[in-house]
Amino acid sequence: MVEDMKDKKLAEEVVEKIKELVKKGNVTKIQVLKDGETIVNFPLNVGIVAGVAAAPWALILAAVTTLGMDCHIDVVKDDGEVLHII
């Protein structure tokens, strides 16, 4: 139970960090990876940037909570730079 709460808190922190990066702009996609394989790939569009679509954030939260520390989340910027979130 305590471990589940830690994973959920981590997931919420990750989502907030990603939201901050998206608000700053220049982010084209978010990727959730496990063992080097892409599990989920979210291309970003105006609706997501504006916060209209809540589904991607919920999916990222669910992926991190489910996979825990076994997953990696990358944010890809317009210039191709990859930021490793976790």
C-alpha cells in the first residue's frame, strides 16, 4: 500500500513537470518507454497544449503508476532534443 502511494505521488509529480515543459512550448511529443521499447507515444497539438484534452495526462499518470520505476518518460522538443523526465 505504501509503495502504491509512492508510485502515485511520483506519477503526479512527473505529470506536473511535463505540463510545465509543455506550457513553456517547443515540445512536440511525450514518450513512455519500458526496456527501450515505446509503450505510449503522444504527439502534442494545440488542444493538449491548451489543457483541453485531459486524457493524455491521465494515460501518462496510469502508465507511470502501473510501470513504476521500470519506465522512462521522455519529452521531445521541436529541435529534436530529448529531455529525460524519469
